[in-house]
Amino acid sequence: MTRRALALAVLLFALVGLVTVDVRPPAATAAVDDEQDPVTDSAMTVHGLPGEFGDDFTGLTITVAQTKALTSQGVVVSWTGGKPSVRRGDDPAATNYLQLMQCWGPDPAAPDFRETCQVGGSSVPARAPSAMDPRCSDEVGKPCESLPMDAQMVPFRPVEGKPTPHGGAAQPWPRKACGPPELKVTCPSTEADVLADYYSVYTTNEIPKAVTAADGTGRVVFEMQTDVEAPHLGCGSPGHLTCWLVIVPRGDHDRSKNPTEQIEGSPLGARVFQDAIPVPLQFQPVGAFCSLERAERRTTGTELVAGAMLSWQPALCENDGPVFGYSTAADDNAGRQVLAPDGPGLVFTSDPVVSPPDGPRLVHAPVALSAVVIAFNIDFRVDPGTTDSRAGRMLREVNLTPRLVAKLLTQSYKRDIPGSNQQVYEYLQDNPRTLRLDPEFIEANPQFDGFTAIATFDGLMVPIGNSAIAREVWRWILADPDARAWLEGKPDEHGMVVNKEYLPLFATGSAPTNFPREDLNCDTPPKQDKYCALDLRPYQGSFAEAGYQTLRADAKNRTSWDPNAFPKAAYKAFPPQQVTQRFAASITDAATAARYGLFTARLRNRAGEFVAPTDQSVLAAAAATVPSGTAGVREIDPKASIPGAYPLGMVTYAVGDTTEEQAARRDYANLIRYAVGTGQNPGVQRGQLPGGYVPLPDGLRAEARAAAEALEKAKPIVSPTPTPPESGGTGSPGESAGPGSTPESAVPADGAPPVAAPATPVAPALPSSTPVAALTQGQPLGSIRYALLGALGLGAVAALAGPAVRRIGRRRAGGRS
Amino acid sequence: MSTRAGRRVTAAALVTAVLAAVIGFATPASAAKYVPINGAGSTWSEIAIREWKSNVYKNGLKVTYNGLGSSDGRNQFRNGTVDFAVSEIPYGLRDAGAGTSDPPPARGFAYMPIVAGGTAFMYHLKIGGKRVTNLRLSGDVLTKIFTRKITTWDDPQIKADNPGLALPARKIVPVVRSDGSGTTAQFSLWMSTQYPNLWNDWCRRNNRATPCGVTSYYPYPTDGSVVAQAGSLGVAGYVAQALGEGSITYVEYAYANGSGFPVAKVLNAAGYYVEPTKTSVAVGLLGAGIDKDLTQKLEGVYNNTDRRTYPLSSYSYMILPTKLENGFNENKGYTLGEFAKYFLCEGQQSVGGLGYSPLPKNLVEAGMTQVLQIPGVSPDKKDIANCHNPTFGPDGSNALAKTAPYPPECDHKDAPTQCSTGTGGARQETPTKGGQGSTGGSGTGGTGQSASPAATTPGAVATTGPPAAGGEQADPDTGAVAGDGGAGGGQYVDGVPVALRAEDGSGLARVLMILSGLLLVLVVVGPPLLSRSLGRRDEGGSR
């Protein structure tokens, strides 16, 4: 297998779309080796057979976590008793691996069953029959190859329609147009061209190489495709609910049963396919979808609700229900849009939206409970030449302190700044090169004992732009005294210091609302263009993309010099990291992590515990939220010590505009009612609450229903004598800024009169373990304090900016000379 | 729920369809079903496409899109690896930067407009520590900035555009795209037609053949005076950083919106500085000429004399297949057709909020005609009357253009000062000096807060905003907006005026003054000391 094929393998593994299985690690402190993925009632365990080529697959025990009521989702496939994959050059598995595919044929014993399997589509032929297999025409006995000698591929037969030609003289492949149109030149087609009518490398769900770790175990997330994703397989279409997951184990023997160092050939080859292990899959019928003919009710807002909306949208339009559109927008932008006269009538945000005196009355309804997570994709990798039973396994558990996350977000590890600058920054010389080498990380993560020091970690992936998610991550960090002191310049116990470019950012004490890259410096390698910090650690387009790129183990860093690039030599992105060598992590939301089957880090809370985002820990976090300045909206108090609480549990609010026309208000109110009713039932079916979300507690649901009522009736809302909110009186006074402090939002925040407070006279839904009184501080002191902080901040910025500007100037001047 | 019925295909019907395709005539697509389709191309329009494709999942459509740039999209479509491409420019434009031609593909294709928007100028500039959000630039000044004829922010020509701002003597860092980009093509097309001498001179200085014309690859020197970044996220990401202060880039408006940064108002032919909002783009595009193949002729937009026009308005195209080849079959055609009908109509509802502008009726109608060229498309649906496009007025006019607000007089080039309202993703006001500030304008519901008039301080940026109607109270001591909870303002408290206010002084103010004074000393003494050590480091670090 070539490097290209490997890249393909990684890509295919990565192209797991719409995965909704929840595979968060349990909160208990179990050793890495003992952890299991959760299985369902319909889990199925299968075993291998004695292999056609002399390999013994009988010890192979494969568990498919769910085989019934399947929809478009990811399902964990794990195994034990495999022979460890053998690395050869760049190939992480030259021998001993599994190949997984989805097939639609009715009978796996039928000779043409293999033709119904979704395999191939890349530029590397994957369906070619073996010329060395005996032909059925001239051999007696089985197995034999029924295709003619000149066939180029095992045909693909779609569930409806005719099979592709096999490419031999009897069924030639059509030629394709190529070259300038006026010349009317045609070229021979490839396997991929022929399959492109049905699927391609971009859409297939096959896993061409699933590796087995040194201890004989392995784990992949397989994307189940319904009739929607793969109509040529038709799984879940009327009358066709059974399909198959086919696992073809590959050993380390050649066709003559001699040991070999490299396994070749298609899994569909007549003899190879003898070893295939079919697992029956029962699909849920694919239901009806929303009509494209009908007008949509628009919604927009935070990515935290995107996964739930994707599930709810097709359920809401059933039985002629309203069709809702949804687009993502940052919290502050969503707030602006709901206030705009032509904006959507309902938006989603984690922050309260306060209407100006002449603006529309708004209601806030809690509709989803989720979490911000740090998702990771790390293969246990050992030093070359050493053995370790854990080698090649995916790590399930990582512990992170606020200070470790602060280090990752401030370009303070040496590998997070461009090349030669690592030497230029003298004050950073004592900093570890990567997270892996940071003693603080190792103390919190003893499981990294034996993990190679040469692991390549391309930084913590984050998106650009303001968001409540980013701000809450920073508030969590800044609430930790160690992290805060470190961000303000104090070295940690091992002498690691913050990248100085970040000092001004934290001089004011307020939490940033985005993930800045304060150090934009560049490296200029000999005979190459320079590359800069944003090439080394580029932003991702969204939190969802950051999660997806974690699955791919592809941070997209453009630092690979390509002298032959078009139209001139340039840096391009490295390919994704190889399976068995992945070390990737991102800040994303729990639903995205669950969708892609990513493990998530345990974060240390103010009670000093490392806590995973589980239902219990997120509920504990929700219960500990405190009232914000806006009635009906609660927020995190990052300073509160709540045992068992995950520090970044997040409630998403639907914010409705009561000045919309009546029919719209009714539809939006029904959306809220659905969201806190049926929409809170966990599950992978349409309309259910996808993995990563935590069902809302009853108190919040009652608040939401009351808000829906107020929205539908557009009742005049009289706030039950609201306590006038503090000037900026959210969160912990003076320290981290609370919601509404997004500095560049045009949404008037807490300073405005509380006219917009929704009439949700519901008793506090959640027991608050934090005394509310702790929030109140003297009003006059408040504002002065911030002025002082502002002045101090400006001073610090000015003090640091002067020399920095000079330095940049000189550097540029130097570059010209 | 007719779609479900439509999904049911009999084998016979499909065979018939395939046979028909081979023979070469179209069949009614009643038996068609949705199948996954994929595309690649522009990052300019990627934000809108991403929303559409996730929205049609509820309708049973599976669309994938890979935003790696227009050049990549055109290449992939030509190579037959995608079902559709998205690009800002058509095939076959002579590109001096590419060195080779960009030939049209052998496969059949057509262009279809998909979303309009403004190529915006996102910038990062501060005056006295306060973010500027109301910068205005005329076309020749913009061109001179991106061709390095103007290199500092206090250049008299920029000052002439901004009478209300005390612009700093800071270097301008133009940030351009390093990769092949439709945004670059749009910007260079505008410069090459409006300011050919400046543009050709720049090309000449960067060893490009002249006349330079449109290019997807921005010419730039390697001396560091111009920063090049890959992708829309790359350029927006650079400008958004603290060290990006002084920088300016060209990028689709949605990216500035998403990054929380302002964009320059650009002077139009009617003498008004205008922000690229959905309405100003809609008005601007009323002047667009459309070639027969639906590629755009933008001279009429650049010089549209409607005073609401944003001059760098344009639209993105989808490149559609018109033949059954390269794996494109009738079911894909049916699906792509339905997807196109969705985003030309319903999908245009949300683009305004994302930072684009909905396509006007003439382009939607023309686009629908192109959709019908897709083999396998359902021919009978979506007449314009059922199209929920927000620009469609009942009388056939462009509703958006009709109701578009007119720019306030403070945006006129001859006004004594300039508007103080924020732009793009930064709606907070920038106080202006001289004349009357204004909160008027075409902002989207922003009610930025204003500082108190009492805070006017010599030597600092004068603040003559309107009365504090937004409900925010200004702090009498500092003139700063009180509280940290303000949406804006709070973070940008300007310390300089604090230090200069020597008269009244409560104890607290005095403490502030002393602290600020100390910091000022640090500012004065610090740089030489720091830079000496930094200088040593620089020397040590150079190769």
C-alpha cells in the first residue's frame, strides 16, 4: 500500500458523517485497558474463521455496539484477539488489519453478494479481482473467481438499477471526455469513474484499514448509511430494512500460505472474501422529510444547538407542521438579529439578549443543555524499537487543568510558534516543546508514561470569532488562581512562562470572548518563503469543524514546503496524521464530539476534581448556575466550588420576539414546546435528543413552557419586581466578565432598563448552591474599579506595544535588506 | 410530503432513464430520487453554502461541500471529481498571475448566480487605544493602500476621507490572499478597471506582465511590507489579532461580521461612503450587466450612481453540469436542481443575517433558467410566484432595494464630519471630532452606546456623540462608559484622557491618575530598555 493509499485510509476513516453515538468515557477512574465502549441491547459479537490463506482468525472477537433500529449514525466496532498490525515504512498496517464495509445483498452466502458491497471510489483500485484466483470456468472446486480473466473490477450492483460493467471485453467501461472540448478527445475511465454514478471517496463509509493494537484490540466508529446517504444501498427504504456490515480480516500470509510482509489485493477477491464476517443490520424505516415547497420559519444562533436542531427540524415538519430553517451565528450576532426588524423571530444564544426601550419585547426559554468539551484523538505511540501492549490503542482519558488549557491557548509551548522563533525567544527556552513534555501534564496524566516523546501535536484547534463558548472557557481558566497567575506572567513550578504577547490581554482581568493568536511572528527558512503563526496554527471555520478535524487528526497547518506548487512554490497543508500516530485535540461542543465518536478530556473544576462531561456532571453544573441580570436566564459562576460538576456545562436559550405576527409566534412557541418535550428524549432517531446533550431538568422545562406561552400570547410582560441588575453585575464581581460583556456586541447589555425581562414567574428551577448575595457589590465602587482596570490595561498595552512595534518594524526592515 | 413518493423508483424507470440518457433525450424526472451530491470551491460564499446544505438535510438532501478556493473548485469540476463547483470568476479569464490558462472543462457546464455580497475591507485600527469602527475610504485611496502608494494611516489622503478621526502615524499592513482566490479576482478586477494605472504600476513593481488585469493570485513582494495569508479565515484571522493592529484586508463581509471587526465604508459614485450591507449590495447590483452566460459585468455596479450603492458588490456562481458524464446522473441532476431551487428562493432568507445579500429577482429568474439545463432536473416546479426570496416585491420590483435606507448625510463626502456608527461585526460607535455625530445610517438594529458629551478632553479623541440615549451611563470621572457589562465600550476605555484630566479630582481619581502616570513613565522608559534587550535577541536570532 502506498502513502497515498494510507492517506486515503485516514481520510475514509475520517469521513464518518452524522455520527450520533455517545461514546464518552465513564467518569470512573478506570485503567485505560479496562475501559469498554457502551453497548446497546442489540449489540452483537461475532468471531473469525480459519483463514483461506492459513491465517487463524478464530481468536478474533468483534463486537458491534448496535445492530438494530439503526439510522444515520456512528456505531462503535471493537475487537479483541486480533494479531497486532505490523508497521512497514509509512504504512501503519502492512499486515494484520480489518476491512469494514456496508453491503445490501439479501444473502451473504450468495456468490454475487460481494457485488453489493460499497468498496472503492478512490484513485487506487479497490475492487480488482485477483488474477491469481482460480477461475470457475476451468477449475473444479471452490472458491473460484467467476469473472472473466480480463475483468478489471468486481462490479457494483446497486439495490435498484443495473450493475456497473466489469471492464473486460464483454463489458467495457465507457470512455470519458478529457482535454480541450474542441478536440473532443476521450480517455479510458478508471474504477473510480465507473463507481462515481453511485459513490466516491467523498461519500463511501468503508474503512479500508482498521488497525489492531499491540494487545490485539482495536476500535473504529463505523458510519451507518441509510437510504439518504447511500440510496444505491437503500438501507431503511420501504421493504428493505436489512443490510450487512461486512468485516474482512486480513492476515500476514500470501496466497501460497507463506508468511508475507505486505498484504495485497481487494477484500472482494474471490478467495479473500471467503474470510468475510457478515453482521446483519436492521435499519429503522427512513421516514418522510420536510417538503421543499413550503416556506421556512427562520432561526439562527449558537452552534451549541446545531446538533439538536438538525435532529428536530425533520420531526417538527411532520404532519404538516411548520418547517424551520436554522443557521449558525455567534451569540452577540444572534442577539442583534432578533432585534432587527427583518431578522428571524427566534434565535439561540447562551447569553441574555436585552432589548432597548424602543425595541421588541423578548422572551428567553432554556431549550438545550450541553457542554463545551476538549475533544481529542490520540493513539498510544511508543518509541521506535520499544514494545508496549498499549501501542496503537486510542487513549480514552486525558485530564486537563485550567492552566494546561491556558498554555495551549497562548502559543506558549515552543512547537506552537514558528520554527526558528523557538530559539529566538530566549525567555521561552525553558518551556516544554509540547503538551506531551510538560511535567504538569504528566502529573495529571500518568497514563502517558511510556508514550513517545516524539509525538507530533499540532496545537489545540479552535475557531475564529466571538462566542459565549470561548468566553466561558476563559472564565473557567481565569477563575483558577494558578492559571490566572500564570497568564499574568508568573512561571509555573517548572519554570514555564506564558508567551509575552499575551500579557496585555490578561492585564485587564476580563475574559476574552474569542481565542486570540497574539503572536503573529513568522519563520523564514533558507530558500523558502516565510510562514507565520496562522499558517502553523490556523483557525478552524467553526466549533463543529474543529471537532471534525480532530476526527481526521488534521489541524490543516500549512507548513509543508512544496516547490512545485501552482502557480509558484508555496507552503501547503500536511496530510492528516496517520492512524496509530494521531495526536489531535480541539475545543468543540459535546454534541459534535459525540457525533464523531471523539473522547473528551476531563477538566478540573474549582473543587479540584477532574470531571468528564457526563449527564450527572453537566446537570450538577446546571444546578449550580446563578441568576444573570435578565430574568429567566442563568449563568455559570466559575468561582463556585461544586463537587462533581463539569465546569463547562452550558444552557442554550431560545430568544423569541413577541412582536412577530401571531402565526409565527405560535410556530416558534411550538418549537420551544417540542424542544423541551419530545425533543429531550435521548436517542439517535429523528426528533430525539442527540448524544452529547443532557436532558433538561424539569424546572428548566417548566420555565421554557411558560416562556413559550408568553411568546405565543404576546402577553404584556410584567417582571416580578426584578432586582435591578448590577452594572455588569453578572458573574463574579471584578474578576471575569460575565455574559453580556461581549465587548463588541451591539446588543445593549445589562445597563439597559430591564423592560425586556420575560414574564416567567416560575420558582427558581434549580437549587443553587451558590449564595446569590455574593454577587452584589457596591455600585459606585463597581464602575470606578473598571475604569482603573481599563487604565491599567491600556498602560500595559502601551508599554508592551511600543517595543513590539519597533521590533516588528526592525524585523521587516531586516527582511528587506 | 410529495418527496417521499418521488423517491420511490422502480428499476424499470431507472433503466429507462439511463437508456434515455445514453440515447440523449431528457425524460420526465417523475421517477427521480434524492442522492448525495458534492461540490467544491469558493470560500467567499462558503458560509452561505454551509448553512444551506445543513438546512436541506431536513428535506432529505445530502450535500457535501469543500471550500478550498475558487481556483480549486474550477479545477475539480474540470477534472470531474465534483458534481458542482462554486467560483467568483468564470473559466478562461487570462490571469497574469497563474502563468497558464484556466481552460473551460470538456464536460458541459453552465453558470448560475447563487449569492450576492460585498467584498469588504476589514481593518484593525485604534486611536488612543480605542477601536475605530467608522473608517471611510475612497476607491483610489483603497487602491493606493493595496498597491503601497499610501503606507501610513495618517496619510493626508486617508485624513481627507476621515475628517472626524485623528488618525495615528501607524504603518498600514495590507493583508492579501496567498492562495488562488475568487475574492482576489473580484478585488483585482475592480482595481484593474477603475484604477488601471495604479494597478499596472503595482504589477510592474512585482514583476507581473502588464496590463495586469484580473488575477486570482495577488501580486506581492516578499519584503514583509504586505502580509499574505491563505483562505478567508487566514486573512480575517490575521487582522483580528492584537498584533494585527494597523492591518487591512479584503474579504467577504460575512467574515468581518463573524470576527467582530469593522469594515471600511467605501465611497460610491454618488459621493457617499457606504458599508457593504445586504441592502447596499442589493442596490449596487441593480446596476449589474449580465452576459448571456450569466457571468457578471460589474462596471455598472462600480459606478452605480444610486447613493445607497456599495461599489464592490458582486455575486458568486455555481458551475453546473449540463451533461450526464463524470458520474453525474439524472438522480444527481434532480437533487442538484431541487437544492438550487431551495437556495435561490428560501435559502436567500437567511443570507442577510450571515453577511451576504439575497439575489435579486432578475438573477433568480436567470438562475432558474440555468437550473433547467441540468439533466434530470424536475422541469415543472418553483415558479417565481412561490419563491420566498426576500427581495421579491409584490409588484415585481426588488423589495430590498426599494426599502433600502438612504445613507445619512454624515456619510456624504462633503459633510463637515463623519458618522460615528460602527460597521461590520463591530457596531459600537467611534466618537468623532468636529460637527455632529450621528447614530443614523443603515445599521442593523444596533443601538450603540454613546459617551457623555462632558468627556470632551483636549488632546484625546474628542467625543461629541449624541445624548446618551442608549441607557448607558457615562462615568463622570473618566468619561468611560460605566460597568464592564456594556456591550462594547468597556474594553476600550481610553486611559489617555484620564491622565490629562487634572482639574477635579476625587481621591479615587487621583489614585487612577497616579497609577496611569506611573504607567506613562513605563511607556516612556520601557521601550528603550525593552527594545535593547529585544534588539539583542533579534540579532541573536537572525541567521
